[in-house]
Amino acid sequence: MINIARTTLSSKIVSSDKEHFAELCVNAVLRLKGGNLDAIHIIKKTGGSLTDSRLEPGFILEKKIGVGCPKRIEKAKILIANTAMDTDKIKIYGAKVKVDSVGMVAEIEEVEKQRMWEKAKKIADHGINCFINRQLIYNLPEEFFAEKGIMSIEHADFDGIERLALVLGGEIVSTFDHPELVKLGTCDLIEEDMIGEDKIIRFTGPALGEACTIVLRGATSQLLEEADRSIHDALCVISQTVKERRVVYGGGCSEVEMALAVDEEAKKTPGKAALALEAYARALRQIPNIIADNAGYDSAELVGQLRAAHVSGKTTDGLDMNNESIACMKELGITESYKVKKQIVVSASEAAEMILRVDEIFKSTPRKRENDPRYG
């Protein structure tokens, strides 16, 4: 799986870093034991080098704890919510209120505060010591939670709140009238920590014990974005390889072998169907052509050598892009996931078939110029 991860990682990541990230991705997937890939969280922090990236158990949320709230909680009981704390507040742009005195304005504000306070009290009645809301919490409820010793975390983004619910074993709620029906999230420890110069919240020992976080470090945001995309691809491939352990050789080896098999079948097929088979074989041979072109080598020369090698019985040969030659993929350890390779071929075949089924294109009649107001 290390070889598959290394092969999947982007070419923009240098070889020395690929070894580090390959191990990191494999260790993250093995922790899941075949579980949900969403339990692996990736955060990006500028500063340091790519080799400073690491895998940490638990979950890291890039938010801050509310003012005055506890910064560390053990044996946490967590209520995860997606609710507007100011639901009953009169929106200044949505309504107009006419009053006869400043005192009436104060009365309205007092009623609004009282309703927010009652909502915060309903939340506290769930017997929690941590409240996480996808939306804003505002100062008044935050003050209430601080008095009760409840840690409050506001404005967790939608992806973050969904992943938190999965990792902590809770459910996302929006009403608080029936505490007995709500499933709370649990965690051994919640504490505020620092990564680089930024504050983060670390959840240690969540209900989903195999959950983990990949902390990416790098000099620039562009480098981090590229590493994030590359690692996501590697995680997806490795997660499928764990379930289906069969692999195929890379470097264009599999495509050339499939193309030869299709060519042999074309020789036995009468009629126009043979032409379709030959075209399919040419399409398969485009993969090693593209690999060689992307490396800046003579693709016609290399692919010709590769075809000759496979015809002569060297069925494990593929393109060695480090040395501008063909070599044994088994000896070099260049492999790809069988399941991913199969899906690529099936998806490409279905797309080609769909295009061939389109027998007519409908176009709307062009608008006449004389009816266009721009031309009088």
C-alpha cells in the first residue's frame, strides 16, 4: 500500500516528501479499519516544511473557545447544534418598530435578551459541559454558558459540524425541548492548543476512537492546497485497496497488456465490430503515450518498445520515467489499485458509449437581428 500511495501522490511533491506522505496516508487509513473516510480530517497550516506534516489521533477543530469559558474539559458531554441563537430577535433590516419613548426600546431589548437566555437555559438542561453550534452564539448566551462552566464553540462550519457529529458519536439538533431524546457526543478530553501561531481545539479520545487528523505544514498556501488534493486522492485509493487487496502493475503495463488482448479478440471478430475493438485497443495505448508525453520523452519510441516487450512475453514491463526507458514494474514496485483501475476503464467505456448514442443535436433557432433591440 505504501507503493500505491507513493504512486498516487502528485508529481509536484518531491520524492523525499512522497515517502513521508505515503506512510502518513497508509497509517491514517489503517486506523479506520475499513470505516468511514470522513473520520480523517485534514487541516492546513502555513509555516515549516512539508516534512513537518504529521498524523495526530483524535480531532482538531480550527476554532476558538468562547470568552470566559473553560479551556480544558475532561469526560466531555457535548451537544452539537445547528441553531440560530437570535431566532426571536427583531432583525433591524426585516422590520420597523415605532415607539413613543426610549423606555419602550429598552423593554423590547429586555424581552429579546430574556428569550435568548431561556434558549441557553434549555441547552444547559441537557446536562452538558460543552456546546458546539454551527451558527453564532452571541455574547449573552456565551456569558450564560461561562457562568455554568460550559465550554461554548461557535460558528463551526458545515463540514466541520458534520464530521464532529460522526467523530463524537452525537447528533446535530436544532430544537431543545426534549433532552431525553437527544444523543450527546462524548470525548475524553477537550483542550485549547496551538499549531504554529494559531489556536485550535483538540478533541482527544472521541467516541469514534479511530478518528484522526492530518496536520499539513508548508511554506505557502498554494503548496498546502496541492498537498491537500494529492493526499485526498491517495486516501481514497488506499481506502479502496484495503477492501480489495488486488493490485495491478503501473507505468502503462496494464493498459498495453489489455490492448494486446483486445487486438487478439479483434482478429477473431468478423465484420465492423472488429473496427470498434481496434479503436478500443488504440484508446488503451493512449495511456502510456500520455505518461511519456507528460514526462517530456519520445512517446512513440517508448511505447513501441513497450509493445514489443509485451509481445515477446515480458508482461510486467512498463515505463520507467526516471531513466527514460522501459523496466520491470514488479522489480520497481510500481503498482496501482485493481479496483480503481477497473473503475477507470469501466467509466471511460460508459462515457464513450454514451457519446456514441447521441445521434442528433438540437440547436435553438438563432435570434433574428432585426428583433434585437441593440440593433434598433
